[in-house]
Amino acid sequence: MKAKQVLSIFLISASTALATMWGYNHFSNNKTYFYAQDSSKVPANYAKFFDGQKAAGGGPADFTDAASAAIPATVHIKTKTNRTATNNLPKNPFADLFGIDPDDFFGQRGRSMPEMASGSGVIISDDGYIVTNNHVVDGADEVTVTLSNRRSFKAKVIGTDPSSDLAVVKIEAKGLPFLLYGNSDEAKIGQWVLAVGYPLSLETTVTAGIISAKQRTLEINARQSKTPIESFIQTDAAVNPGNSGGPLITTDGKLIGINSAIASPTGSYAGYSFTIPVNIVKKVVSDLMKYGTSQRAYLGIKYAPDNISDEQKKQEGIKDGDGVYVSEVPADGAAAKAGIQKGDIITKLNGNTLTSAADMVGQIATYSPGDKVNVTFKRDDKEYTVPVVLKNNSGTTDIIKNSVLDKLGADLQTLTKKDAASLNVKGGVIVKSIAEKGLFSKTRMEDGFIILKANGKDVNNVEDFRKMLDANAGGSVKLEGVYPGYDGAFTYPLQLSSNE
């Protein structure tokens, strides 16, 4: 009788365990972004993890197997960018008088000044897809990838995402070693990690440290995007210039993030490095490979930053406590449609507690427009949970297509009706500022230029300009316009194809 009871208990326990595993796999979030990775393929560089042998040293702080898996999959990326040196004047005032090319007056023709830079990257598929930082390849005319065995390839930029500082490049090769994705949500403070890359132009270098903090925001991606994504993993693994784009890995050799920045008073490593979590990397990489641009999802709120002062909190009426304070809710956003209001404090996303604004941004960054999430918030000391359908930055759930406009490296605004009337034109696009990298940086154009025509056709607004550029993608356009305060029209040829 006792034997039957023991057998019954054993069978019930086994059935329950199997049912639990099936239920978890069936009902858990099944969103995956392994677009570049076939889960049935295990690259040869991981052989030591599956040979049935105990890792050398046998201790938790032995990194030899992890390093041997990561080194072959970490690449050196070198870039060349052609820029033109100018005298920064829109037009030489004597050029027309003497009938001389204004670019050549007194021998001042713009000279091509190639700029060289380098960083690191991570192979994520055996057919040559590589992840790196946007700032490593941004604006580059040539990208060269060198493997750990010194084989070199010309690379093509597949897509970039300035908001997250990620980019994907491709080399024509087969049978390459690559890193397997880990899960950054499972990363723990105090956990050992390794940073791999090509710092200070050295050969492949491996450094070790621990995860010091999570959900860090530095406001550095705001330099290249108006809508930055920052939810960094902070480590004390030594990272220096040249490590950008290289992998941060766990002791079992899994990719946990892409090294992106350091905090330093000198520009060199001073104890703090910052990594883009791999769960964000998966999503952005999948989008770049599939669509050529990131399909960014927005909750549709403005929120109080994590570093807000006590005085600002008092002025805004923000109460202390966990969660993210909603400071504004645009009428056409996803949150407004769900009933979220200014003054609400968002505390959970899909049941996961939010500890900071960076935490919320990082979690939202793993979703796409059209995805539904459950948002929990507090209002008047009561807690509510509402479903929210996330939208893109245009307020829809449509697929956003890649545009040449995103490669210009400029802040563009449609000319106001008042300014258009003062210039006696129907409309135009004003170039508010030009970044150091991008297609506009390769011309002699200056801040404040007003674009009136593209290939002889009127440009009335930014959307007109976008359509004209996309229609000529891969070719070139001639931009015509004016500078307020200067007489005459100015023309700039713009080559739209780059890094072929």
C-alpha cells in the first residue's frame, strides 16, 4: 500500500512539473528577436561549453572558456570619412565680381580631409551580420572589418539607430563564429562579466569586472537623437576608446550587452563603463535587419527624469515614492487613449515593477508599435491597471520605412508662414543645425540655410523634402536655397548614396 502511495505521489509530482514547464513556455511572453540567429545552430567557438568537460579551474571566477568563445566573434571596425575643409563662409562676396568660382577664390577650394576612426563589433550570425555602436560607423564612407584571425572585409551598413546608439553592418563571409544572445533582464548586480574589444588600437583584449548597477541614464544619446533610449548596465570592467561596439559577456559566454560609453574626467577608463542591454539590442537589431530602421514604440507620455532635484519636485508637485511621474500626456498618444493623465505615477509595466524612468524606457524599447502592454499607475492613492496599445512617433501602428532624411545628420524644421512671407516664397525647410556626422556634414552647407528647391522642384515642408530624397535614394540631388541676410541663391550638390 505504501509503495502504491509513493508511486502515486511520484507520478503526480512529475506530471505537475511537466505541466508547469509547458504552461510557462506556452503563456509567457513569446516575443523573440533572434532574426539573425538560428537556435538550432551552435557556433564552433562554443565547443568548450558543450564537450561534457568541467571548465578549466572549475571555479566561478574562471573566464578562459568564456574568453575563448568571445574572442573569435569580436571584430575590429575601422572607418574612413571624407570631409571638406572650408572657410565657413556661405559665399565669397567678390566671386561674382571677378567671375571666379567662390569655392576657388584665392585657392580656397574645399579640400577633402579623410578622418579615420575605429571601434569594435560583435558577430551575431554565421553569415556575417555584425552589431556595433551607431557612433562607430555614423557618417562613414568606408567601413572595414577585421576578424581576430586578421582577415579583413569591406562592410556595408545595413541600418543604424541613433536613439539606442546601435548599428548593424554586414560582411560577405560564411561559417563565421558568433556570439549567442543572453538575457539582460536576468543580470544581477555583483555578477561577473567580461568586456571584449580592441581598445586603444590594441589587438583583441579581454577585461573582467562585475555588474555595478542597472538602468543607468547618462543623457549621452541625446547628442545624436531627440528621443534617446538609455537604460545602461554599469560595470567596472575596464573599457577604453576602441571598445565601443564590443561585447559584454557572462561567464558562460553569452552576449549580455554592447559596450557603449565610459564615465571619465580624462577620456580614458576611470572605473565606470556602460553597456546597452542585450534585450534592447535584440529588438533593435531585428528591426534594422528586417526593415532598415528601428520600429520604435512609444507609451505617449512626458515624464519626470530620474535626476530631478527636490526643488523641482516641489515646483511640479511630485511626491516621493517609487514609479514614474507623468508630467504631460499628448492628446494623440497611446497613453491618452488609455485614460492615463498628468500627475499619475506609473508603477508597473506588464506586472514588472518600475524603479526608474530609465527602467521604463528600457522595457518599452523591447516592444514594437501595435503591441499591447498593461500599465499600472497610481492616482489619488488608488491603483489602476489599463491596457495600452503602443504607437510609433507618428501616432500610428504602421511600419516606419527607412528614409534618406534620417541620414542627413541635421535638425530640420518647416519654414513658418511668417518667415516664408518675408522671403516671398510658398514654403521651405530651414536647417537649424548640422551634426558633425551625416550627409550634410560633407557639404559646405552652414546652419541657417533655407532649402527651397530639390532638383528644381519646390520644397514646401519637411515631408515634401523627405519624399524627394527617398525618390532619389542611391543617387544625388541638387539643393537650392538662401541664407537670411545674404544676397543671392546658393546651391549644394548632395550625394545620397553612402557606404556601398
